[in-house]
Amino acid sequence: MNVLDKITALRVALHHHNHKYYVENAPEISDFEFDKMMRELMDLEAEHPEYADENSPTMRVGSDRTSEFKSVRHRYPMLSLSNTYSMEELGDFVDRIENEQGQTEFVCELKFDGTAISLTYENGRLVRAVTRGDGESGDDVTANVRTIGSVPLTLTGDYPSEFEIRGEIFMPYASFDRLNMEREAAGEQLFANPRNAAAGTLKQQQSSVVAKRGLDCTLYQIASRELSITSHWETLMKARSWGFKISEHAKICRTKEEIESFIGYWDTARKELPFPTDGIVIKVNDFAKQRQLGFTAKSPRWAVAYKFKAEQALTRLLSVDFQVGRTGAITPVANLEPVLLAGTVVKRATLHNAEQIELMDIRLGDMVYVEKGGEIIPKITEVELSERNSESKPFEYITECPECGTTLVRYEGEAKHYCPNQGGCRPQILGRIVHFIRRKALDIDGLGGETVELLYDSGLVKNVADLYDLRATDLSVLPRLGEKSADNIIGSIASSREVPFARVLFGLGIRFVGETTAKYLAQHFKSMDALMQATKEELMESDEVGDKIADSIIEYLTDEENIAIIERLRRAGLRFEEEAKELHSECLVGKNVVISGKFIDHTRDELKELIELNGGKNQSGVSSNTDFIVAGENMGPAKLQKATKLGVTILSESEFIEMIGATNRDGSAPAEPISVEVSNSGEGEAIQGSLF
């Protein structure tokens, strides 16, 4: 047997035994024998790099090479499911479908509590793994996903030549407990729950770290143009036959009673599962019925996620700490007697604000009920008054900042207290700098929270503008940094000068101005100078800006310290103007256009950009001066009603593209959807779907 044949045979054998171990839980050889084969293959590949294969079983080990995560646009958008916590609402969902479609089969599946992933296979080989991201685009984490044992690198059987499969990457409780014990021993911050740990692990820069953390993956949705399958259940069975790990707990239910029985069983049995789950997903099985049922504006009408009620535990409130955020908001955090809750030990819980504490009459020493729900930090929901000490006293909320001693204020209409000392309160300053350097803002690589603290405590950085005065020699002498790290940081700071105005504006950290609002403001005002001169009424003409946000912007942009920082950033070369875009044509000059609905070949942002590039103006709402609407699937009913009343012309996506003489990304005409599928995730996290 020549070397290539030997390498091929080892790869086939290791893929087989990996599947038996991680997917079927039925190993055929010992760990020692598996490791011996793996070592032999690694040695042969090292000796013969000409036979390298990105899907070799040796990729499971991962690499120590630092990787950059490239943003990738999803071919099929990853959409969302509607949630319900009520059996009555679930019954209404079933009744509505059967009233429209007659007797209907449903597939009930566990809702895994992890992070969504989309895997692309070509000719039976994994070529790409992408996170959900914002639903339109996500991060390419292929190198990290290749290290997960339950993700097949090569397939067997009658798989399509190209398809996407979506599912959930999660961290089993055993892996989570082991990871947190290791972090605690190393003096590192613990992960709050397995979901956060899975998401954090998947975004590690070194795949070798991911390989050691024990992630798992279950798949449950296929998107392909090549399948002639007619039901969701068939896709699950097909995917299992190709080598994917498909949950063994899915079941076909034909009546409301069967669905309720399935939910009732797992509401209790889930506590014995070795992995986190927080609900049941119920889907119409028949694809033809799915297509007929269609979508609402935000989710499919043929699927719903039933969320289990959050687990509760009773424990004692020992003390309360007060945390200061980057905006000065004060958050009280309860320190508890450790208690096991939903598979993890809970020691802390949020108390939200003074109003909540007073409303529940929470006192030190009380026995309190704690639940996780969707919270990263668990929350206290109730006091067990029968356990209260007769000598307990009402809780007294602090009146001064726990960090700088400044008297706290409470703004009209807000529940939280704030420290107004923005320029002299350490956690606020650090928080603003960390926000400024984050990926979605200035994207300054090499600076994390610990390094920012080091720079602040060393007197090198007191605000974000100071970053642009740093030199490599300032950094290389600091603890945990060296010349190479210093050069990388300075290089990344220099690169941030190319970041677009919208992200710079977001990075300033103006209260209530998130990423989307910053983008709308940049598009509307075009420059920082125009924004700084805008009146409240003018600010409110921008999309997403209401009364409260307008007041916050004015407060920030009239503060002398903030103005000084902005001017220093301007001198440092940051972009404070929208880059002028060369018009493709003037065919829409003077036209006001509204975008509404979901589209096949373009995102809403792409269509809006095309409108501007052809001289038109985007409007958020329909009015008497709207010239036409570009409408996709599930156009908003209010907009449709108003457009009909006003006689506004409605164009389809393809009609609009034809009007402006444009084409799709690949030069083709817009295609019609073939079918629609959605995933097992719920509200805003790990949510997915596919148009195909």
C-alpha cells in the first residue's frame, strides 16, 4: 500500500470511528486504539504535506494559529420563530392551522439552548460553517467547527451535491462544569451558563482551544434545491442517514393532545438531560402545507416555539453589590447562597433597580426565589415571606456612586439610578473605551478589557481620544505586552481611521444610540458637523429617533468634554463624514421610495442603497409624497392599507430592479422561492431559517 492509500484508509477509518463515538454513542474500538491511529495519520500528513486535506480527521485537533473571522452573507436568511409560554396559545396555533389545512401532522422537537450554526456541504464535504450573526450575514467559523466531533467532515449515502444544514452548537453540562472549574482555578471570570460558554468558545481565535472544550452539535433543518422530499420528518431521517447527529427525541404528533403530552413529558424529563434545552419546537410536517401557510412579517405561520417556564430555586440573599455601567447606570446584584438551578450553580442574581427591590420588599437575609428565564444573570422573582426574620429591616438603596462617591441621580421616566460623573468615574470611562474598540464600532484588535484597564491605570489612556496618541514604545514595556503585541495594537489603531462614519458614531457610546440608529443618523445627516448643529425636531426626522433619543444626542453633543474628544478624534483622522457615493444613474432623482416586506435576491439594506445610488430617497413610512413602494413577501398590512388608500404604486423586487436597470449579485434576474424552512430557535438568539 502506497503512502496516499495508507493516508486515505486511515482517514476513512477515523471518520467511521468518530461517528460511532460522537453520534451513535457506540464506540467499536478503545480510546487508545483511536489515538494510535490518529497519531499515525498525523505523522504521515506531516511527512507528506502534499496530501493535506482540510477535512482530514486530524483537523479535529485544531490549530494554535490565530484566525480572523470573515463575515459571510447567508445564501438563505436565518429567520426567527414566534414563541409562546401558554398551552392555550399553542392550542390556538394548532386550531388555526387545522381550520385552514384540515387534519395536520406536526413534528415536535427539543429546543436546544446553544448558538445557531449553518453548515454548507459540497460533494459530501464540509466547506463552510457560519454563525447566525444578524440573520443576513454571520461569521465564518469553519476552522473551529471542524474540531467538534459530532459535526461530520465527510458524508455517506445519497446526499445532494450542495446544500446547507442548520442546527445548534451547544455545550453539555459536563463540559461546562469542567470549563468553569478550570477558569476558576486560573482566576478567570466564569461563564454564566452553557449557552454563553458555547457562543464564547465558538468565537475563540485558536481552534485548538475550541477542540478542548467539548462542544456538541445537533442538526435539524436542510436547505437545498436538489431534494424532492415532501416533509420535514423525511429531511431529518435523510440527514441522519448521511451521518449527521439528529436528535433522537423528535416525534410526529397528530393531535393537540399528543403535542401537549410530548411537552408535559419533556418539561420534567429535560432536567435529566446532559445538555441544556429550554422548550419544544412544533412544526407542520408537510412542506406543501408550510408553503400555503406562509409567513407573517417576522416569522413562519407554520411553526412555533413553546418555551418552558423558567426553573426556580429557593436560596438566601446574603448581600448586594452595585455595578456601574459605561452610561453610569447603577445595577444592584444580589449575592446568594450557592444553589443548583437549571444545571448550573447560581451565586448571583440581578435585582434590576430600586423600584423592583421596593416593590418586592427584598431584604438582606431573606429567602428568595431565583429563576434563570432568558437572563444571562439569574433574577430574583419573589420573597418567601414565611421564612423572613422578624427583626429584618427594609433595604436602603445607595445614594452615592460605589466607585467615585458622586451623588446618584434618577432621570425622569427612568427606573435606574445613574452616576453623573462621566469624566471621573472609573468603570464608566473603562466601559466607554471598551465599547469604542469593540468589533462593531472601531474594531481595534489586540485591546481587551484587561489591556484597557492596564492602559488606564498606567495613565496612558483616560478617554478614547488618547488611544490615537499611543506609541508602540509606550505599550511594549507594560506587563503582559511585548514589542509584537504593541506593534499589532498600534497597527490596529491606525486601521481604525478607515472605519466608516456610522461605526465611529456608534463607538462614541451616546446613550440609546445603538448600531442601527447610528447608521440611520449617519445616512440622514451625512456628517458629524450637520449632526451637531441639528435641532431636536431635525433629529427626530431621522429613522429610529424619537423624543428620548433626540434629547440624549443633544445632551451628549453639547457637553464640552465630549466636544473636545470629538475634535481630538477628528484631528487624529477618524471619519466624521459619510463617504460620497457615485450615482449609478439619476433615474430616481426626486423620488421618495418605501421598502417593505421580505425579499429573495436582495436584503432591505441593499435595496435602500440601490435607491440612493440611483438618486432616490428612502422613506420609513408611506405618506402622500411617496412615489412608490418596493414590496416583498409579507408587506406590512398597515403600509399596504395606507398605500391603497393614497393610490401609491407598488412594485415587486424584480420590477424595481428592471426599472433601475440593475441585476442581482450574480448578474441573474430575481428568482422565485421554492420553499421555506425555519429552525428550532426562539426569541432573538440562535434563530435561523432558509428560503429555497
